[in-house]
Amino acid sequence: MSKVEELKAIAEQITALVRQAPPAAGQREAFAMAEARAYSLLAAAQWYEDELSGAEDSLDHALTLRRSGGLLIRRAALLPRVLPSREKILAARDHVRARLSALLEAPAVPADAVNEVAWTLFLLAYHAEQDNLALHRLFHRVCSRADLRLDWVAPHCRSPRRAGRPRVGFISWYFREHTISRLFSGLLQAFDSEACEVSVFSFRDQDEALAKVAMPGKNRVSLPADLVSAQRQIAAADLDLLIYLDLGMDYLTLFLAHARLARRQGVLWGHPDTTGLDSMDFFFSPGCMEPPDGESHYGERLIRLPGPTVVYSRPQPQDGVSRSRLRLPPDGVLYLCPQTPFKFHPDFDRALAEILRAVPGSYLILTAGGETAAMERVKTRIAKSCPESAARIQILGSLSRTEFVSLFEVCDVVLDPFHYSGGNTSLEAFASGTPTVTWPGTFMRARHTAGFYRLMDLPDLVARDHDHYIELAIRLGIDVAARTALREKIRDAAGALYDQEDGVRAIEQFVREEHAGWTLTVPATPATETRRH
């Protein structure tokens, strides 16, 4: 029985019990809340399995039982995980905009943001559209009206800073086996705890990865998954600067970021999209990945950093790697695209189809992880562009960490998605020298791989446009000698990406140079005034 089927059965059982034995008046509200909660959980599971209409119906039913402000906001913010076309993407965004606007115009219904809304608009980042900032702001305004605790200001932020070293904090929900911990643990380890007082904030039962990170001289704080308690504990550190490693994927840290918990607050590129939060002052980003007009893509002040920003140890080659051990086809060119389903924009489909069509016997290898249903939808959508090649699109099931990294040793070419580039996966691919074709897009999130190539001074596989991307991928598939030569070239140059601390030193310098003026709750700058309206 699937998770959806299990939750649906539970919800239906609760409904049946209520109807068979109507509760006494005093119990009616408690039964209604239990039934609404069951359908809310069912909706989340349906959404995760890419059953959007089912999730909408379940939330609608929950709202007939209990008019919850949190469920109203979640219902308004639902976005499909995989969409068939850009037209459908635009329609979905318009739908969310209209629903959130309607909530903003109606009387506010109180909500517990963390326990009832429990949602974000993280999928906007994968749509390759220009108006994310406006949509994020709209969502935050709706949430702030519903939960008045969100926009709290820590008392020390209204006072002049005390003497002594700058106090800097880092926070994430993802200090566990996750891309965020892999990308940024080295930065935490390298940050100078003599020049600054450093605190690292994690959450209980979500921080096992920190046990492997040596952080002498740094203060570790384990937070509860409770909004107000976490706000107060962070505020007690009297921080000058609080840096979120990521914002947007996890709802608890996103709602924490509404508050002014430090004199200045910033976010790294763990989820590379503007936050839309007035409380967020800086977006720290690798300069090699930002386009010339990058400042216009953020509500925050863009801080361009040197190097890759992450302090990332080079993955080591695995012994005994073979295609058969990884359940891969024994023959043929293997094109690997090891990304989450969200990164497969419909614009990417035609390129994948043309590459498979042009290289006989080649395969497209996809990795589902825990996203099997969504990846199957991606595969079906791609196959519509090349039905004759559909049998050569293979989805790998669950892989261990070692198996995943080994893919780069045995696959021939990595195909970087349009509009949302590989970050951690590209660092893993380059360690093996695996040729990776990329086409840098409009936003920083579509330029990670191109930025890494820039640091390596290797422009060979950075495409000029859509057709050039296809041309490069086909050439690599056909020309074994060129592919082999590029693998050696990339492997030799990749040292420029690993264990680089330039970005860390730049953040430290930024703090030293600016922290003395951080005395106001909200920075009095023209950029800030623009953000606040």
C-alpha cells in the first residue's frame, strides 16, 4: 500500500466514524479537527506523488471541516511539481498569484505558519520566469498577516552593537545527508573563529552531518522545531550577521527568516533564488556564476564572491566501478542527467530528444532518488518528443551515495539541464573529468556549471545557444577521442574548484569592513526602501 493509499484509508475511516456515531456537541470540533488534519496530511502526500488535483480536493474537503488560515494559504500556494509546457507553467503561476491576491484582499484568517501553512514557493525557481520576486513577496505578505509572530524583531537589533569581535551565525535545516551539508560544511569549518565569534544553528534530529565537521572555537546551538523558541534562542546570541545557507526549500527556516534576528541577515546560494523578504539584506553568490545584470534579479543586495564560494573536498574515485554493478546498459554512449525532476524544464525536452535521435544506441540515464512518480512523468514527457527513442530513456532507482558518485566514472557525458544548472552534481562530475555540456541561462541558478568552467578556464563545453548545446552533446557522443581528451583536460583543471577558501575570506573581509555600521534594525539605504514597497 502506498503512502497516499494508506492516508486515504485513514481519512475515510475517520469520516465514516464521525458519520456513524455523530459526536456530542462538545466533541464535534475535536472530531472535525482530526478529520481535517487527516485530509491535510493526505493532500501533502498526494502533492508529493504529483497528484495535484487530488491534493486540491483533499484540502478543499479539509477546509469544509475547519476554516484554517494555514490551509487556505497552502491551498492558494499549491504548484504542480512537473508541468508539460511553458504555457502550463505560466498558467500555474497566474493561478497562484490570483489565489494569494484574493487572500490578501479578504479579511485575514489567523494561522500558525509552521504547523499549518507548512509550505513554500520553492518550485518557482525552476520555472525560468522573471517575476519570482513579486510572487515571493506576495506569499510573505499573506503569511505575515495570518501569523503576527513572524515579523518579530530581536531587542538587540534596535540597540547599538556592543564592543568586541563581530558575531556571525550560520543556519540551515539541512545539516544531515543532504546537498546543503555537502556544499557548505567546508565553509563552516574554514570560517575564521578568531576574527569573529561564530555560532552554527542546527535543528534537533536534523544535524547528524555536523558531527563530521571539525569546528573548534565555534558555538553549536541545537534549535527546537518551534518558531518562537527558535527565534528567542537565535536572538540570545546577539548576532551582527546571520547567514542562512539556503532559504525556500524548508518552511521552518523560511518563516524564521521573516524575523529580524540579527542586525544584518543574508543568504547563501543553497536555494539560488531571491527570497522576497524585507528582513533579508544580502545575497552571497559566486561572482563566476552571476550574469552582468545579476543585481536586478534580487530583492537583496547582491554580494559577488570570488571562487566557487564552497570549500568542497574533491570526491575520490571509487574502486570496482562498472556499468553492470550500477544496473546500466553494457553498451552504447551513456548520457547522464542526475537531477531532480523539478530541474527538467519542458524547454529541455527537444534537446534531449534530438541528442538521442542523432547518436544511435545511446541512452539517457536519469536518477529518481525518492522522486519516482515525478521522474516517470518527466520521462513520459521527454518520450513524447522522441517516441522512437523512448526505450533508451532509463530511470535508476534508489542509489547509495557511493553508487551515485560512481555514475560519473562509467557514464560518458553529463547533460546539464536548461534554466537550472547542476551545482553539487557538477562538482562531483568534474572530479572524474566527466565532460558536462551546459548552456548558461538568464539567472545565476542556470549558470553554476558555466561558472565552474570559468574558474577552470575551460570554455569548450559552454554552449552559445540551444542548437549549439545539441551540437556539442552529439559531437561528444560520436567522437570517442575528443571525449577522452576532454575528460583528461577537465580532470587536470578541476583542482581550481576544490578546497578553495577565497569566498570564505571574502565574507570575513566583508564583515570586518561593514559591521561597525550595523546599528539599525533595517538598513537605511535606497535599495531597502525600494524593497519595502
